[in-house]
Amino acid sequence: MSVMGQDIFDYVQKECRAAKEASVLVAQASKYQKVKALEEIARSLREHSDEIIAENARDIAAAEANGMKTSMVDRLRLDHARINA
């Protein structure tokens, strides 16, 4: 595997381990804790929506440049309305 490929593999493997560990914590959390966590995630998404939309525009441009179908590109497209939905 190439160096870049190995870096990606290591990164994905690390993130998967972290997700598995987090899933255990979420499973043990109370309903109240889960609701509060989701509210905080939603608040953070709204707070950073301009940055998210700017990065998404770059992703959309790359998808279009690589010939992704319009219907798929639309599923990727973010705007304030979609973030706030």
C-alpha cells in the first residue's frame, strides 16, 4: 500500500475505533443526555454553517468536475435551509 494509502487506512481505522468506543457511551446514556447531545450538535452545526457551506461548495465543485450525476450532487448540496431543517 502506498504511503498516502496507508495514511488513509490508518486514519479510517482510528476513526472507526473511536466511533465504536463512542457507540458504547451513547448506548449507556440516558434519554436526557442523548437529547442534550443532539441539541448541542445542532447548535454547533448552525453556529458553523457558513464554514460548512463554504467547504461544501468546494466538494460540490469537485463532484461536478468529476461528472457526478446532478441528482447525486443535489443530495450533497448544503445551504442554510438544509442545515436548519
